[in-house]
Amino acid sequence: MPPAQLFKEISENFPPTDDSSAIRVLVEAGPSLLQSLIDQGLIDHLHLTTNLVKEGENRISVEKLTSGFELISQEIIEEAKFERYKKI
């Protein structure tokens, strides 16, 4: 099922609990799925955690990933950087 259709089904079966018409869904995803959701306009807020010590195997471009977002906050704790972004 495509992500947009999945989100539509979720919103129909689990309506918002407040006056907002938006649904809130936490998505934990790898870089490919996350970029796909961003490209489809399905992500409004992004919480990005970066390990500052290990580079990992699947390097991504954080600049590309966050190009349509505004940095709201950033915190570094030991070996990790935590960033919050909001869709522009």
C-alpha cells in the first residue's frame, strides 16, 4: 500500500482527538522510506538523530533530506546530535 493511501486509511479509522483536522503519526524510518515520505509531502515535523562518532553504511545527505524544513532546535548530548525541523 502506498504511504499516502496508508495515511488516508489511518485518518479515516483514527480521527483526530482535538479540534485539528490533522492526524499525528510517528514514523520511524530509514533514509529511503523517509525521503519518499518527505517527497510526497507527508512529513510536517522531522526529528533527526545523528551519531557523531559512527558513520554507518548507508550515508545520507542531511542537507537534501532537510531542504524543505526549518531547523527549530538542536542539542548535542555526548555522541549524538538531536535536531527538530518543521516543514516550511
